[in-house]
Amino acid sequence: MTSGSIIIGDGTTVVDLSTGSNAIVQYVRTNPLFIIPLSGGNQGVINLNLLSVRITVTFDLTDGIGTGSKFDKLLTLSSLNTSGTLDPSVTPTTVVFVWGSRNFSVVIESVTVGTQPGKFNLMQGCSVVLVPKNEIVI
């Protein structure tokens, strides 16, 4: 998918990374295998089916950290997912990630943004890690 929408939002707050953001989306599905050495130089492979999916969006922000900026909106969306407690009964807030023609119901796992001195409004190499809702085990 080289064109199309890359949007993260919850209905009231929307971050559109479709144009001017150099956005790159990586969809990673993993299934770790455990390899155990056995006698005689043999190995045993154990598959516990611990499947996980992470969607990483890497992008640049050019509108600074002011109110209403994409940075500010990402902070708003990511703060909706933090309860400040480790209570497993608290369900994380879901946001929608639109990637081209696909819609994913996701939870924001992490947001990484930063800038350099003299480049206050240019934040290069930012990223957000999303976990599809159907992949979350609580």
C-alpha cells in the first residue's frame, strides 16, 4: 500500500498522517518458537502459539508541540489509554487506525516523539505502536 489513508482517531480527536508526514506502516505478526538443545546435538522446537501483532507507524511531525498540533492530538489519544493503575480489570480505550482501505480497532501501546535544538517544529522519526484489539489478552 503506497497510497491511501493513514489515520488514527477516536471519533473526536483525529490525527491524519496521510500527507506530508513521510509515514511508514509496519504490520508485524510474530509467533516465537522455543528451541531446546537435546542430547546428541539434536534440537527440539516448541511452538506455544503465542501469536502477537503490532502495527508500528513511523512518521515526521512538522507542526510543533502547540495546542491542536498532531503532537498534541497524539498525546490526547495516548493518554486515553492510561489508567494509572495496573488493575487488569480496566479495559484500555480503543481507537481506530485507518490504513488504506483497512480499519483496525487498536489500543495505543506507545508513542515516541522528539525534537532537536533549533528544530522546535520539526520532529523526525516519531513512532506510535498499535495493538489490534482482537490481539489483546487481559
